[in-house]
Amino acid sequence: MAYLSKVYNYKDLGLLVGRVGLGGMMMFHGLPKLMASPAKWAALGGTMQNLGINFLPTFWGFMAGFSEGFGGLLIILGLLFRPAAIFIILTLIVAVTNHFVSGEGWIGASHAIETGLAFFVLFFVGPGKYSVDKK
């Protein structure tokens, strides 16, 4: 039992490492989208048609970049952690849908599915004690 108590002492460190890694990768994917032109936002936001949403493609494209770029930073900091995770999960659901509609199947969608599941788990577990939300 002493071993288990030592393992549990590292739970928050593991959550910090996971937050920094996943949040950093979201920023890596999102910041180029966020800094793109409105024309590129409109093209990206056009994927919302796969869900039957045919209005404001520029807004949706910007929000995808914002959710990944700024949301990734919030995940790293552990600030507004759960709202940021929800926005990222929703963005990844759109990405998964787009991969399937584009005919890429499970292979094409696997990265977005795996990342979405990781954020889904983090949503329930929380940011851990090394976060701004816990301060």
C-alpha cells in the first residue's frame, strides 16, 4: 500500500505534463489558423456544412483557430480549464466529421478522435493542483 500512495502523489504532476503537451499541440495546430486570413477562416468554417450549419463560415473558421490556439494556452495554464476543453472537443468533433465526409475513414479521423478522447478524459479529471484554477 505504501507504493500506491507514492504513485498517487504524482497524479498532479502527470496532469501538468499532459496539459502542457496536449495544450501545446493544440496551440501548434490552432495559431496558424488563428493568424490566417478571413478567406482561409471561411474555407475552414465551411466544414460546418457537414453538420448542416450553412451560415457564418468565417466566424466558425475563426472559432476553430481560436478554440485550438487560445484554448490550448488555457489548457496549459489550467485556467478556465473545462470550458476550454469543451470548445476543443467540439472543434475536434467537427474535424472527425469532416474526415469521414471527405472519405478518409477511421485512418484519417484517428488523430482527431484520439485527441478528442484525451480532452474528454481531462474534462472529467480536471486540471490538477498545479493549475491557475486551483489557486
